Amino acid sequence: MALSHIITGHIQSAVQELFGINLEKVELQATRKDFEGDITMVIFPLLKLIKGNPVELGNKIGQYLVDNAGIVTRYNVVAGFLNIVIADSYYINFFNDIKGDEKFGYVTPAQDGKAVMVEYASPNTNKPLHLGHVRNVLLGYSVAQILQASGTKVYKTQVVNDRGIHICKSMLAWEKFGNGETPETSGLKGDKLVGKYYVEFDKAYKNEINALVAEGATEDEAKKNAPIILEAQQMLLDWEAGKPEVIALWEKMNGWVYTGFDATFEAIGVDFDKNYYESNTYLLGKDIVDAGLEKGVFYKKEDGSVWIDLTPDGLDEKLVLRKDGTSVYITQDLGTAVQRVKDFPDVGGMVYTVGNEQDYHFKVLFLILKKLGYSWAEHLYHLSYGMVDLPSGKMKSREGTVVDADDLISEMTETAQKIAEELGKLDGYSDEEKARLYKIIGLGALKYYILKVDPKKRILFDPKESVDFAGNTWPFIKNKFARIQSLLRRAEFDVNITLAPEQVNLHEKEKELLKQIAHFPEVVQSAANGHSPALVANYTYDLVKEYNSFYQSIPVLGAEVENEKIFRVQLSKKVGETIKSAFSLLGIDVPERM
């Protein structure tokens, strides 16, 4: 049980016995560094229930804890704050309980519990993944890992946008200009090859627009009547009609893209339990609209279109079915959400990882699902995130328009190599070991730099800063982890010995480190509740800083007292395990050596 829960119980008993009051909530916080104590009770809320001087109340409660709690050795009161000092024996017993638990901080999901489905990535099949997708997949995957570690069963999914006019543009351009080019003959990844022809379409379209304008057409007329856009629109109609040769071309080019996507996802280190495809889901939702009409949730206008009025809820009227009976995006999303619960009956909530430009869309979607009466609609969350910007001129894709995800990963590897070579960090490693570590360093730096920022904030991503070996960066943390592994390799004794509280004279730095380790389970739960990997990332940095202070302040392997040496090595080992556990929630690998 967490220290906060134990102290809460003792304080509630104290208030009941001293004042005859049932205290439902106790406000606790970490003791400020400039005061003695390990955990602090905020007394001011108690004044609403008990009249009196806060210092006097604090002294009475503090003395009760010393006399009755067992784990409290002394206390002090500063204004309205009761600072409580916890016995060293509590921390040593706590450490003995968790030192052999490699999954400390994690909760195993109940087999019969409700699951959460986390959606992320959801790319279009007309171009490669880009920087925006990178933040998306890192956030979504990390939140899925954190939810799983907090005790929730999780399914990871994506919706692949594999149909529509934008897909037909790539198909038509390849048909016109490709000369049968394939990923094998061109040496290009399949997603990049298809993306190349999306750009080719745009070039041809602009040329035709300019030609029509030169002949006297207005720009709007030229955009509507350019032959190539008319051909793309006809190709979409042919696809919807199931024309065999169009379907065959669509399947072939999408197959190239999926192979390319899979390679990028593998390089980034993310995966999915199930993929949904818009080509299979775009017709879903119409039956839901029909049911909603019968319930009176939706209404039909004179032209036959179907709407919902959300103005009483502070939103606006929303179209859910066009007058010709075709669906809109919200219709598809309604259908897909319901289909997911049919596919996975234990799903009791969903997390949608989508940029903040879609905030309003998800407010509408969630509200409609609630009005339709789905119980799981009470547990939907939009993991909204800001854009990622780069210093100008850095890492542009070969198309020159977006930052390509594969190019970004390659650039990060190269940046890691350059900085490591300048610092001489990998002297003595083989070329093969260096190449592997450059990739680990580069990708880990990218992930950590993005995930340490609150999802809602916009990021200016500086590749060189992210690979810095000092400050709140992955290389700094990883170096301390590697130092711990080196220390463990040099320990010439059994690090699994259990020392009783009376065998250890706890140093202040050891106690501070134990307090930081003890905080990890709460961080996991808070990160899960807030859908924020940033809490885990920044906790890890604080843990490493605390370990650095410990390591520099007192000897570890050089300790003169044998039990001190054993305990400090054990403590170091647990810090390393906690770093590794925290980083696994961020999807980051940590090498044993550096």
C-alpha cells in the first residue's frame, strides 16, 4: 500500500478519536525541501470542520501519529502544514518488498475487466508517414502501454484511410506516367513510390489549370474542368461501382503502401492489434442514423437530409446524412465506433489520438453517441495534441513539402552518430555495435523529446538538442542507466541478500531516492488517468537526477561498511529497473552499455 494511503488512514483515525469527526478526504503533498519531513498534511481544509488554531490542530494530530502510527518518528508544524517524518524502517521494509519485483508499479489487468481501445496513426494510403504521424503514433502507443500498466486491458488499432479522391489521384498519375514502375524496379519503398505519383498528379493538375486559364477560363472553372481531375473523379465512381481493373489497381498500389507503412511502424517500434479500413467502414453508420430517427435523436429536413440539433448543448446543428442518402465523416465515425464494440465486446471505452484541429469533431461525435444511449460512450477520450514544428530548413522530405518519417529517423541516427563521435562516447565499440547504438540513441532521443512535452502543447523539435548528453534528454538518462549496469557488473557479491531494518543505517540521500522510487506506481496511475506520457518521462528524469545526487554524494562500491555497500548496489539496481520500466511505457529501448 502506498505511503499516502497508510498515512491517510492514520490521520482519519486521529481526527475521529481526537475530535469525533469522520474525515472523508485528507490533503497530502510531498514535504518541501526546506523543511524536515517526508509527507505533509495540509491542515487548512480541516478548519471547515473544526474551529481552532491550525498550529494547535497540527500538533495534536502529529503527536497522535507519533504515539499510534508506528511508522511516524516525529513531526513539525509550519503555519497550516503538518510535516511528518517517516521511520527509516518503513522505507527499508518497503524496499525489501519491491526489490525483487521487476514489474513494480505495474498492475496486471483483470481478465474479466472492461477494455479500452486506443486508436492512433490512421494514415492515408496516398503518401508516406510524416512528422505529424510520428507524434501521433508515439503518443497513442505510449498511452496504450501506460493504460495497460495501470491495470486496463487495451486493444491498439488504426483506421486506414484507403479510399477517396486523394487515393485515386495517385492511382491515375501512376497509370498515366508510371510506365509500370514498381517498388522493386524503382528501389523506392512502396509508400514513397505512391506518394511520388500523388505529387505528379498535383503537378499535372496545375499545368492543366494554367493552360485553361490561358485559354480564357476562370481559375475556378479551370479547377473544375481540368481533364485530369475529371478523370480522377470518374475513377472514384468506377471504384465505388466495383470496376474490376480499377479495384485491381487500387489493391496493388495499396499493397505497396502497406508494406512501406509496416516497415516504418517496425522502425518506430509500434504495432496494432487490429486495422480498420475506410473502404470497409465508409458505408457504416446509416443504420445507426435510422435508429436515431426512430428515437427522435435525429430529425429529417424537407430535402431529405438528416440532422441533429446540438444547440441546447452549446454546439450547433450537425448533418449526419446527406439528402441523397450518402454518409459524411461523422456518420462513418459513428458506425466504426459501434462496429468496434461488436468486434470486441469487452471494450468499455475508446481513446482517439487525433490532432487538436479535430477537437470540435470529437465533441460532436461523443455527444451523439451518448444521446444514442451507448453506455461505453461515457468513456470516450480525445487524445488531442499540438503540431510539431522544426527549425527551418531541417530534414525536409525529398518532395520538399513535408517531413518524411523515414527521413526523420535516418536524420536522427546521423545526428546521434555525429554527436557521439565528437564526444568520443563510443570509443572501443565495433562498427556493428556503433551502428546499432546510433539507431537506439537517435530513435530514443526522438521519442523522449516528443513525449516529455504535454500532448496539448505545440513542440519545436530540435534534433541536435534532443541528442544532447546533458539536461532533460534521453541520452542523459540512458548514460546514468548504463552507469548502473556497469556498477552491477563490478559488484562481487550477491545483490539479492535481504537486509533487515536494523542492519541498515539509512543515509539521507538513500531515503530521498527511496521516496522517489516509491512514487512510481502513483505516476503510472496519474499518467493513465490523464493520458499523459509526459508525466512518466519527466518522473524518470527526476529519478535520474536524484540518483545522480546520491551517486555523487556517497560511495557505493567504495563504501567501507559491507551492508552499506550491499544496500546501495541493491538500490542502484532498483533505480535501473524503474528507469527501464518507465521507458518501456514510452516505447524506448535502453542499452545495457554506453
